[in-house]
Amino acid sequence: MVAQQTGRYSKYIRPISVSLDVLVITILSLFFFRELNLNMVSYLLYQSFAWFFIAFIVRFYDVYRFTTPVEIISKLIPQAALFLLVVIAFFPFVKTAIFSGKAIAIFMSCSFFIIILFKYFLFYYLKRYRIITQNNFRSAIIIGYTPEAIRLKEVFESRKDYGYRFEGYFSDKKQNAEVKGKVEDLKQFVLEKNIDEIYCSLNEISNEKLKDLVEFADDNKKQIKFIPDTKEIFSKNMRIDYYELFPVLSLQKTRLHNPTIKGIKRGFDIVFSFLVIVLILSWLMPLIAILIKLESKGPIFFKQGRPGLDENEFFCYKFRSMQVNETTEREASKNDPRVTKMGRFMRKTSLDELPQFFNVLLGDMSVVGPRPHLWSQNKSYASKIKKYMVRHYVKPGITGLAQVKGYRGEIETDEDMINRIKFDVFYIENWSIVMDIKIIIQTVINIFKGEDKAY
């Protein structure tokens, strides 16, 4: 029997949706505005930027498996209205442009007709596909056997299009055929059955058990949500969603899980990495390439798979600083014979990391974030160090708080790694754009000073 996939293709839905929407407005503007005497390159750049910016503001693409048609329409209306105003606003600033209300009206009507049609087929087809094939389901359990918990289970079972597979209750207060065991049995069950989401009735467990449960979910990359009951819950880290009319509280792990904050950080990454590539790498890369080739045989770049966001593998790029060897999963140590003379200079000044700005531009990394570890380190420390897996909640960075605090280079003891994780988790839980800028400035200062642990 083939195991069912859970969310295998979900991460591609939003990029596909965005790409097709931009493709639609681009093609239609080329067709309907071809006689309006526009510089189409400038206009299309303006139009695309405006579309992304408005979509970010109105959260146009924040659509989930439980999102209702009314919510989708409530996003379409402000997106269309603001985009119309932005398109109209372009014409007064271009003296040669010919304004045509008719062309704009036809363009807007056709664009949003196609976009609405596409969204209808995408989201409703995906729901039907999920029901028919039993693919892309998320498995869920509920802690507690309260009336609210029973109602949620009924929602899961009656709304198959939501894509949830209910696996049972866990309760210390109630025992029957539907209850799989006590709360203490939950962890083993979650790991054995690869449960995706844990729903918790807050009346069921103590604060101490709740804290332990949240840490367990963090360490094992499981999502935990809360069922509102008679207790009053007010927290800036709580987000409320509705499954039909049933409210569910989700714990937003950090500020960096907020879509607005993620958008701001991603925008900063794109601009900063683009400037570095154009202003620095464009002339420095050929010089470094020549020096690398003059000293040793082999490629200019070193490519290595590293664990990234959600522990998904990506290829991290560096300038090659070692002789070609078969021990790339072993980190560099002091006076490492594999490191070339040019490589030692690049490592000391962190110049070998510069190609990672291409990783940032492609979206695999961020300028600032936890440094991506070797897979061997990930496997070794994930179970040994508390909150180690929290670092995979965000994209890895070229530089990070741990690095500027001196925790970089060779890991000689477990304490070295514990200190790295401590600073990584602090960064993730207390992020601000000001902190990012401070880390970048300190990194530049350290490059000119040189670092003792940069082998």
C-alpha cells in the first residue's frame, strides 16, 4: 500500500497562482494597451510591482484549505479596486501616453474575469482532487473530549474538502473507544503515525503540560492549534481561523511567521542581495575566480546541500576555498590542510560566502538568519539540543546573530553548538528590521577586523 502524501505540492500552489496572475495582466496589457503609446517595459515593471505591493497589503494570496468563498471575494474586491487606481495613475505622469478609459475598462474586466475563473478552478479543483484521490490530507488529533472537541471532529468528518484526516482523541479525563490514550501517550503516537496537527482543548491540560506540548511541537515540526473554551485567551501570538463557523486558535510561533513581516524581510533581502550582486560581485567575482584557478585545479564554486526552511534541502554556494576532496561533510578546523592559501584569506574575510547572495535572490536563504549547518551536524544535534529544530522555522542566513557574537567556525564541544542555538532562537523570537541592520553592520566590521575562528 502506498503511503498518502500530506501537503507534498501545497508549497507550489501560491507561487503558481502568483505567476499565472502576473502572466495574465502582462499579456492582456500588451494586447489592450498596444496603441496607447506607452513604453511597455517601464509600464510592465510598474504594473507588476504595483500588483505585488497591493497583493501584499490586502493579503490577496493568503488563501488556505479552510478559506471560504466569501473571504476570497473580500480579497478580490480591494485588489481590483486598488489595482485599477494604480493603472489609471500611471497615465498623467507620461506625457506621450494616450489615456483610454475604454481600454482600461476592458483590460480590467478581462483580467479579473480570467483571474477569478482561474482561482475558482484552482481551489475548487484542488478540494475535489483531495477528496477523490485522498492525497494532500493532513492528519490531526485532538487533546480533550469536550463538546467543542467533538464539534471539531464533526467538522473534519463532514467537510472532506478541508483535507483533514482525524486520528483520534487523547484525554486524561475521559476514556472510551474513541479516546486513543492519555495525554502522556500522545508524543509516541504523533511520531509513530506522523501526525501533522495537534488540536488542544485548553480545559484539558495544565499550564506545565501545555508548555511541554508546545516545546514538543517545536522540536518535531508539528503544528499545534487550540480550541477555544470557557477560558479567556488573549495573546498577540494567537491567530483565529474559522472552519465553517468553528473557531480555532493557532499559535504564531514568532513575528517572522506573520505574512506582513515575512514580506518586509523578503523585500529587504531582494533589494540588498541585488545591490551586492550588481555593485560588488559583478567585478569582484572574476578577480576571485582567476585567483582560485591560479592556485589549484577544480571548479570556482563549491556547491553543497544544506538543510533550509522547514528542513528542506537547498544547494548552498560558496567560492571554493579547499583542494578538491572527498570529505566535504567534515567542517574545516584550524590549520586544515585541505584549505588553500587563497581559501584561507577568503575564509578569514568571509569572501567565500559572497555567492550566497544568489541563494538569497533565489529565495533559498535570507541575508540575516541562522547559518545553515551541515546535514551531519543537523542529524547529530537535533535530538541533543533543546529547540534546535526551531532554527528551521525561518530561512537560513548568510550571517546571523550567533556569528557576530563570535560563535562561528569549528564546533569543538556541545557547548559551542548550544550557544549558537541560543542566539539563533533569540534572533527568531525577537526579530526586528533594526536587529537585521545591526547584524549586517557588525558583520562588515568583523570582515575588516578578521575573525579568529574563521578557519
